[in-house]
Amino acid sequence: MLRIYRRLINEHAMDDVSYQGVSAYVAKRKPEIRVEAGRGPAQVVVEQSHLAGAEAEVDFGEVAVRFAGRGLRRSGGVPRGPTSTLSECWAACHSAKSGLTT
């Protein structure tokens, strides 16, 4: 939107237009343009359904904490994706707790 805003000012001398106004207009027009072009509204949610407890996904980056006066750091994560069962994630979480390094 910044590019559109700058082009309006530089190429069309629209010094009275605000960035917020351009942003609001683009947000309104973008889905309308998709429909006009025959692409329909953008799909932003992919519906999923899983049996309770059948799958799990856990992911985290590096964690650094102070615990009992010590600096602890843990990198990595636990199994993720459709093949990870809750028991695999549980086991990995417990091994992650013991894998903390200073």
C-alpha cells in the first residue's frame, strides 16, 4: 500500500491523500477486484477435522529462562505433523525438560 500511496503523490500529484485513506480503499477494493477477475474471495481458513487425541502438533523455538539462579536454554521442539501422536509429544516434552543446558 505504501507503493500505491507514493505513486499517487509522485505520479498524480495527489498531495491531499492520506496513507490511511489509501489503505482503507485498498482493503475494501481488493476482494471486489478478485471477484471481478473471476477468482472469487480469498480462502484464508483451511478447515480441518481430527479425532480427539489422534494427532498433535507442538513446536517452539529457543527458550531462555532463569531458574533457581541458573540460566537455562533449550532449543528445538518436539515431534510435529500428522504422524506425531499425543504419547510421542508427551515423551518428547518430558525429555526436553531434562535436556535443558546452561
